[in-house]
Amino acid sequence: MTTHTHATAPTRYLEADGVRYAYRRFGAETGVPLLMLPHFRAGMDHWDPLVTDGLAANRPVVLFDNAGVGASGGDTATSAEGFAENTVRFLAALGLEEIDLLGFSVGGYVSQALVLARPDLVRRLILVGTKPRAGETQGLGERVPEVAGHEVLTEDDYLYLFFGPSAASRAAGRAFWKRRHARTHDADPESGPDSVRAQDALRADWGTPRGERFEELRGIRQPTLVVNGDNDIMVPTVNSWILFRHIPDAQLVIFPDAGHGSLFQYPELFCSHVTRFLDGEVTPGG
């Protein structure tokens, strides 16, 4: 039995260490909850309902706005570790002691920081369109810094940043754009300029190496699924290969003719891969 959907789940609030967090929980009533951490500037309504509802068919799904993001109060952290600390506080206030964790783009930076700091909280990890600390930048689209910095991202901006140049990929992008705006009641507000600046600082910090490059990835012990499109111009696809090669128990899925938003271009197939990964047996050594 499932309760609510992406479109109908009410926005709820809880307080942790003086910060009021906005969140939504929906889907199956039993199973390990799946916490989903979104991309740069994004809140709860930047997800594709086909993805969130598809995953919620078999498990509880939890979306939330980190401190200072969307409908949540407080100040936005300027590092992945700060975002991760806030996430841990939120989970404790929600009473969750074990989760599966899906991080998309910047949410993937935060997810890596979280599992390294609190491996006891996370059963399995999904990293989508993301990179390790001090990852590769070769392959970054020439216009990405300009377009990603627009005060308001338009449909054309999303098509450039998240989808490929082919007719099929752009058609999938336009379909996603409509789904993304399907929820009109109790919609999540956009993050303000202070939050965006803080998240820019987070991205800059994540690009700075600490110690031996990629070594910390070997400390991720959870079974991990890495997903991307074959031509991600936001977070170049080579980074997904690096994650796969350095995380001890990792699997890799690359979608064809797809960019940063591969999960939005192939929502049903993405959900199928993730569901099999989350519900399958733990791999040897995992």
C-alpha cells in the first residue's frame, strides 16, 4: 500500500537544532526509506514525478530542503560536509536510523560526505550525475558557468544543461519540464540568492583536493550504484567512471544519447535499475 504521491504529499515541517526543515514523505509504508538529495539550487519540486513516484512504489521516499534551501529556514552551508551535517540532524529529528541514499549532482557530493562521516546511517548508495572531490572538469560545456548562473533557469536553460542536442533527447527534456511543473498546490519556493551563493561556495570547495586525490572514495563501503548519461556537460561523464573504479563495491550504468539529466530522460528505466539495485542481494564484499 502506498500513501500519497509526488503531487499530493503535503509539505511538513520539523525543527532540528533551531532550524525548521521542510520535507515530504510518501510512497510505500514499509521498507528502508530512500532519501533523495537534489542538484544545485534545487528543492523538492525539481525532481521528476515519474522518478519519485516510480521509486516510491516499493519503499518510502523522503524529500527535504536543506537549511536555507526552498521552504526551509536557517543558513545554507558552504560545504558538502555542512550539508551532510544538517542532513544527519534532520534524519535524527525524523527518527530515521537507517536509510538508502540517492544523491544527484551536488546532492551526490553531499551524499559522499554523509556516508564517509556517518556510514552507519546508510545501507545502500546511488550517485547520479556527480563526481568525487576534485573531479575532472575536461568535457564541461563552454556555456555551463553562464547558463547555470542565470537568476531564473528557463526551459531552454534546462535543455542545454540537462539534456543532449539530439531531437530525441530534447523531446524528453521538454516532456520532463512539463512533469516537473505539474505540482501547483503547496509548491516549493525557489532558493534565494544567499542560498545560491552558499551553494556556489560548496561547489568551489568540492573542487579543491584534500590529501591524495580520490583516496577517500575507498572509504565508501556501501554497495553503490553510479548512474549518468554518456555526454554530461555539467559534471563530465568521466567522473562517473572514476567513482565506479575507486568505490570498492560499485556498479555503473551509462544511458545513451543522454546528458546530466539522464534519470529524467529515461525515468522508467532508471527506476528499474535503482529498484533492482536496492532490492537485490548484497554483492560479495558488500
